[in-house]
Amino acid sequence: MTPSGSAVDHDYKPEAEVVDLCRELIRIDTSNYGPEPGPGERDAAERVAELLDEVGIASELYEPEPRRTTLVARWEPDGTDTNLSPLLVHAHLDVVPADAADWQVDPFAGEITDGCVWGRGAVDMKDFDAMLLSVVRARARAGVAPRRPIRLVFTADEEAGGMQGSQWLVDQHPETINDCTEAIGEVGGFSLTIRDDLRLYLIQTAEKGMNWLKLIADGTAGHGSMRTEDNAVTELAGAVSRVGNYRWPDRITPTQQGFLDAISEALEIDLDPDTVEETLARLGSISRMIGATMSNTANPTMINGGYKHNVIPGQATAAIDGRTVPGGRAEFLETIKELIGPKVRFEHAVDLPSVETEFAGALTEAMQASLLAEDPGARAVGYLLSAGTDAKAWDRLGIRCFGFAPLRLPAELDFVGMFHGVDERVPTDALEFGARVLDRFLAIA
Ligand SMILES: [Zn+2]
């Protein structure tokens, strides 16, 4: 019988390989350019398969299209309690592209400078890919089982919405994961320093919906020198301006309320609804993301129309990046209709629902306990993510999704700015911390 437990009771180091693996995975350029297959998703998935195979864990590779590779592995060695439902542990292998000219270092070299691993994917999310592999390999070598069965899923295409990754897997091979009841992945588990002896660890329990709209204005094409009653460019410009300038009213979801309460308690202040955003500003750069979770948002991002200076085009279009709080979609679409007026219409380019689960239950208690064991100043709190993740796909199978990729971060690091940013980097000691927390978590989750 293989023992359960964690590195605390056994002789292995869950963090032993995490830094090297993170560097190695960064060096496999898995840039996602949208529908075109990028250079490295298959290479990365094959390398992960090899790393798992070395410690006796078999995996399956799936490709909806050549080179868009997703890996699934069942890990339930002797000692796992197979009466328990499996836990889905997922991480994407693709990254957003990086323009080397903007960076201080080569974004695909995986260099270590100033105590950090630098490179595209360092926080999104080759850090967690590496933590997971380091922990699983160390446990497998030491013969230490996780408490419950684990499904490891490494996906392609997360950065473009998962149609060639998680969403495809749920559509085509739900049998690989549909007995999972809970999942952990990005974006959460990172620390926000309140005081020397208090760090909030933000666990994602909800994420906004994506309503990417194409606005279309039709008019009468004609000569640019003439008077015109229905100029598509004029109509579209007015609509875009009204949408972009609209101040969306606050819509506080249960997750957001819980988060605001936790902030209020941690800062030992009452949050006045009228000045809540000023108070959040005290939290530093993370306030940019938290601010965006107070309401629906709609940002114009592209505008198109016309082909010649003296020709009025018959049509003009614009793109709106709309994000909706849980429960906020219907109000969002109603408001957009009013704002754009009767002469402009819209189509959905992307329509993905929001996701929300309660920050409660044994799994969140296991997160808190494993964080606290490694950081006595840790306090786990649920929060609403302004962006979207693969959780949108797993949620379709009724799986409760949590963002839990633990990192203890230095107070001064602009962590939110690292996501898709230049000079993306992660402290090596944060990676090692994360591996130790994850190891403890797998013993009790
Ligand atoms: Zn990500």
C-alpha cells in the first residue's frame, strides 16, 4: 500500500524541479496567434507527456487540428481513495505572443535575473505547469499518492478562448473529465500584501462573461462631396463614442461582496459604497483589475470603414470588448441596444457566459490550510476575475472551478501587470513556495 500524506511526512522535495521546469517550458515558444497553429503547442504537450511517462504516468494527446495539442492524464496511484470524485487540475500550455524588441531580456530564453525567472508565460501560466509537474513527479518517484484521484489536463488555445483546447475537449471528449466535481487552475492563489503579518491569497471563484460584439452601421454609399442623410461612418462613430463613454453602474455579485468584505476586514475600515474605488486604489496595481469587476464593461477596440478619402462607404463596423458580471448579460445587451440606437446593429463575435461558485466547502478549507502551513500570515479570500479562463469550458460539465495556483509574492511586484505584459517574470522562491503548498493541498484536497 502506498502511503498518502505530503513531503512533511515523507522524504521528497516537491519544489525540487519547479524552477528548471518553468525555464524549460518558457523556452518552448507556444505563442498562440488565434486560428493559425503556433510554433510549439504540440512540442510542449509532448514534453509534458515525456515528463509524466518518466515517472510512470500515462497520458493521452488530443488534437482537434494538427499541432493544437491538449494532454489528459489520469493519476490515481495505489493509496488514492478511488471512492472520492476526481479533482481536475488544469493548466494551459499556450502563451500570448511577445515582441522581443519591447523586453529587457529574450522572452523565450527563460533567464534568471534578480531572483526571478523571466519570460513569456512566467506567470501565465508556465509557472503552474511547472509547479504541477514538479509536485507530481516528486510524489510519483517517492510513491506518495494524492488523497483523491487527479485528472491532469494541459490545454492548448486557452489564450484564444479554448475552441481548439478546453472547449473542444468538453464537446468531443467529455468522458475524459466529466466525473470530476471540482477543478483548480488559473487565475488565483497569489498573495496581496496587506501588512507584514497579513497576506490575502486571492482564490478565483468567479469570472466575468465575454460578450465581444461587432457593431455594424449600414448607410448609403456615395460621393464624398455630396450632402448625405445616412452616412454609415457618422452613425457608427456616434454609437462607438456613446458605448465607450458610458459609465456602467456597479453590480455587486455575491463573490464581489465577499471579496469587498474581506478587504474591509483586512484593512480594518468600513467600505463606503460611494468611495469604494478610492479605497481599493490603496491596494496598488491590483485595483485596476478589481475596479473592472464592480460592473459590466464595454471597450471599443477596433474600427473599420471606407476605402477612399472621397467615397462614403455603405458600411462601417467596430469591435467592442464587452465583459459581464455574473448575472449581468441581459442588462448588458439591453444597454448596448439603447446606446447604439436604431441605425446600428450588433452581432456576437464571442459569447461566453460568466462563471461563479461559492467560496465555501472542504476544498477551500484545504486551500486555506495548505497556504497557512507555508505562510503563517495567509488568509484565503474568494474573488471575481475580470477576464476569462478555461473554467468556462469545465463549468459546462457542472464542475466547480477555482483559481488556485499558489504564489507568495513580494509586496512591490506589479503582478497583475505581468499578465500578457512585457518583462513578465516570477520570483523563483514564489515558484518553490507554490510547489510546497500544492503538495500539501493534494494530501488533503
Ligand atoms: Zn492564462
